[in-house]
Amino acid sequence: MSVFLKNRDNGAVLKLNRKLFVVSLLYFAEGFPFGIIEQTLPIYFRIHGMSLANLGLLSLVSLPYALKFIWAPAVDFIGARRHWIGFAQLTMAGSIVMLLPLDPSQPDFMLWLAIATLAIFSATQDIAIDAYTIELLKPSEIGIANGFRQAAYRGALVVAGGVFIALGGWLGWRVTYSIASGVLLVCALTSLKLPHVEVDRPKFSLISLIDPAKDLLKRPGVFRVAMFILLFKLGDMAIGPMIRPFWLARGLSTTEIGLITGTVGVLASIAGGLTGGLFMASFGIYRGLWTLGALQSMSNLSYVIVSAYPNLGSLSIYIASTIESFCAGLGSAAFLAFLMSICRKEFSATQYALLSALFRMSGIIAGALSGWATTGIGYTHYFLLTFFVSLPAFAFIRTTRKWIPSNGIES
């Protein structure tokens, strides 16, 4: 299989620093609409009188992100990645404009259509960007690129879910959403000029639709690797839903919570992602899974300590949050680098969508049970439980070495 990347202007192969710049732009573009959907729209709708019942229905917009593997093969077999990215961004820009004249207090078919279109094409953009990034990078570059990827994505969430909420109050929501649409329009024009990546892809047929999954299933140790993917982020995803209720139980104000989530947590996560990327640039993805994964697991113990000793004060919660967010960034950098490295470039869209759906399954189950478990055993014991449920992944980690391309194991 031949894969190479050239700048069409001068035919020169792109250097790593330009690839990192491209990856950062793409993942800012990926995080921006998700931040609008998850953080800005609920506040906008509630301010404008949407009922709690209808607001609850907004949770359904997460479905396209979970089900995107269904139409991921279309991105693999039809057209260029950058065309999918640009078209999705143009469509999202139009969807946001559609919201402007609609009344959120009386949601009608057109309002739900605009929201659904925004979510579906946001998920489609994710498919194409992930696939393009896998094709763009060499296995040895994936580790450090994932650090930049996480930093850009988190930065986009801060802009979309923080800055744009503030802009809504300062400039009015029509102006704010017009600016958001303009951001996506600029992203689309930029995406259409992305450097071209040439990959030998199989021709489309009905049988070829199952080739991406068949390629994964025939690899040695597939069951053990699948178990590793299901379990590696389980402890991190299990603790997440109970952290904010714990903050409230300990008497933190909304201002303090906003400071933790909007500043301390985000900066720590970005720093963790970048540090994890630098670690893998020196030591490779496999060592990153061991070392950064261990730190990710142990970080949950910081909340065990804070919960068990309430007299430590509010500062201890800030410290625990910083540790947990930083180490979660470390673990995510290693894990996402691993998922990207094991995807065949000609099947990158479908395989990455399948693999990401697999680990999200365990997160959904853990999140659904977290409140019940915490009610039964209390915060301290539940946080300790999340540490222990993170450990079984390491029983399956050795098999991952066989799947990682040789130049992704050692640098």
C-alpha cells in the first residue's frame, strides 16, 4: 500500500511541524460545533423559555456520535476526506443560521431539524477528520500529534462553551450565532485547501462494506485487544459523572465549579495531552499505554483522599481536580494514539469509528450505574472502586504490542 503526502504547490513532503499545525486546526474545527451543541445551545434554549421536558430531549443529539460507524463506510469509499470535512462544515454553518429566526420557547419541526442536522454533520465531520489525520501521520508521529489534537479540541470547547456564551450576553444571540456560523464557514474554506493525501483504497462493493471489520477480526489476539479497548478508559469514564455532584456535596459554589471546569480542569487536561504526546515521541505508543495509563488510574486515588478527609478544605479539591484532569489527558493521549495507529489507512474512517464506539460502550454503562453505586456505597468507596475497575485493562495490554506498527512502538 502506498501512502504519501505532498503539498500541491511545490511537491514537497510536509514536515512534522506543518502536520501538527494542520492537526491542531482540524481538531479545533471538530471541537467547536460539539461545544456549541453540548454547552451553548442548552443555555440559549433555557434562557429563551424552552421547557425542561424539551431541554431533556436535547440529550438525543448525542446519538449520531455513538452511531456514526453506520455511515462511516461512505466516508471511506466515496470522495476525498477534505471534501467531506468542508461539506460538513458548510452544512453546520447553514444549520446554525437556520436557528436564528426560530422560537426556542415553542420548538417546532424546523428547530429540531436544524439541531439534528447540526449534530449529524458534526459527527460526520468527526469521521472524516479522524480518517484524514490517520492518513496524514506516520505511526511514529501519532503520539505527539495526539497531544496537539487534545489541546486544540479542548481549546475549541472553551471557546464554544465559554466565550460564545459570554458573547451571547454581551452582543446578543443573533450576532453570536452569526459569528459561530462564520467560524465554521472559514473552517470549511480552509478544509477544502488541506494538503492532499493519496491512499490506495479498495473499490466499493457490498462485500467491501464488511472488509474494515473483517480486517480487525482476523488479527491475532483480537478478543484481548477488544477487552483492552473496553477497559482502558473505564475508570476514568466511571469517575467523571460523579465528580460534579461530589463538588456540590462538598459545598462548592457555582463560581468555584466554573473555575475548576472552565479553567483549572481544561488547562490541566491540555497540559496532560501535550505532555503525553511528548512522552510518546520519545518512548513510543506501547510504553505510553503502560506508563501514562498507570498514572491515569492512580489519579483517581486523589479523589479518594479528598473524599475520605473532608477537613482538607476546598484547596484539596482543586488539587485533586488538577491531578485527575492532567492524568486523564496523559491517558487519553496514549489511548487515542493507539487507536489511530492500529487503523488501516484505507479503512481509517470505518475502523476508527468502530473502535471509538467500542470504548464508549463501557463509558455509557459505567455512567448509567455510577449514581446508583455512589448512593449505595458513598463517594469515598465509589472513587476507590473506579481505581480498581481501571486495573483489569493492564491484563490485556501486552497483546496491543503486536497490533502497533513497529515504528510506533519505539521511537
